[in-house]
Amino acid sequence: MGIDISGNVFEANDFNPSGESVSPTVVTDGLSLWLDAGNNSSYINSSNYYDCGYGCQYYSSNPGCTNCNTRWKDMSGNGNDGSLTNGPVINYTTGGGTILFDGVNDFVLIPTYINVPTTQITTEAWIRPTKPSVGTGTQRGAAVSSSSSMYLGIIDSTDGGSTFSLHWANQTSNSRLYNWNGSIPNNAWTHIVGTYDGATSRAYINGVQVDAWAQTGTVNGGTYYVGTYGGTIVDGTHNFMGHIAIARIYNKALSVSEIIQNYNNGRSRFGV
């Protein structure tokens, strides 16, 4: 029998002998995209690595070749590498390594996406927004999105806070369902997840389900992005401002226990 904490049920193996929660490995079943700015496998963590046409090599000074840090490598093994566009900055001092977006026109483009989720999907990100809320109730920053209107990110709520927004574009019914629920603070780390299993969409903040609603059909894909809303990538109102450290997409709906597993994996790193 588990212990119920804030709606999450933890078993004995979720804690070490001292009673502290453990940091489990990341769920890899169904993983189709995994970007992590704090992991050397996801990009070359040095400004001294350059690509002169035959892979990344170490140089003590820039030989005039392409800086490898313009690429954000997919660790899922599917080759869904991202390209840093318009100058998002790799930050080494926050959250164990992040990508810092300016909220104006920065984004990461994933030009070729393999294993695109269609019938089921999970989108997940660790975010640290920094833009002051303008309290308009409009979309403000997408952590993960597609050109066909799939969107996971935050909006400015009318009460002045930043709130969670999850948007699936549904091919069968052409419906667009939003869920605005739960506070997303500025200048603090938050784990956000959206899932769709073919019948129900669910939204999670820091491992806790905040809402669920019935939905049918398939998920629109297209070109995928991190740090902007795919339909309007440079309009300055849908671009994320702040840090995104991790972005993942699964071609299945993660279970509650799997979401908690990924959340617990990052808690120590992000101080949540």
C-alpha cells in the first residue's frame, strides 16, 4: 500500500533507506524526442567544438567552421535533432544547463521528425519563464509545439499570473481544446506534461494531474519546435522567454507513475 501525497501515490521503492525520495531514470518506452541542454549527449557542452564538415572536433580557437552548439541533439536515438534558430543561448549556470530564449524570435527547429506521434502522444518540458505577465489571457510562450497547432506551454492569465496551456489539434473532429489550470511561476522551475491516449487528454503540473477531458481523433504533427508556437514562430507574442532545459515527446500516453518517475528524475537538479 502506497503513501498518498498531494494526489500522488508513492510506494516503498520511491524512497531510499533514509526516507528521501530517489531520483529514478527517465522513462524511455515510447520516447521519440529527448532534448536535454544539461546532458553532453544532447549537445557539445563546450564553445571550443566546431564542425568543419566531418563532425565535431575540438579546437582551442574558432577556425571559422560551424559552432556545434547550434545543434541540439536528440538523445532518443531517432535522430530528431534540433537547430537553434535566431540566437537562443546555451546557459551553463542555471538548472544544470539550459537553452535561454529571448521571447522575441528565438526557437529550436526540428526540421525532420521521425516517429511522429499520431494516435497517442505525451509532451513534456522543464521550464523557467522569466517574462513578467501582462495579464491578457492570451498565449505567451510555447515550450513544445508543432506547425499543425499542437501546443504545450504557458499563457498570461487575466489575474496577472502565468498559467498552463495545453492544445491538441484534432484531425478527426478538427477540435481545439485548451486547458488553463494551475499557476506557473516566473523565475522558478516547473515540470509540465500533456498526454492524449486516444480517448482522454490530461494535463499535469509537477507530477500532479490538474485536469482531464474526453477527446477523440488523431494528433496533428507537422514540423516540431521548442520555444515557440509553430503556427506563428516569430510574431513576438507566442515565443517563450526564459529557460527550457528539457523537452521530450513520446508516441504514447505516459501513465501517472511514469510521469512521476520523470518528475522525480529532475527534482534535485531543478530544486523543486
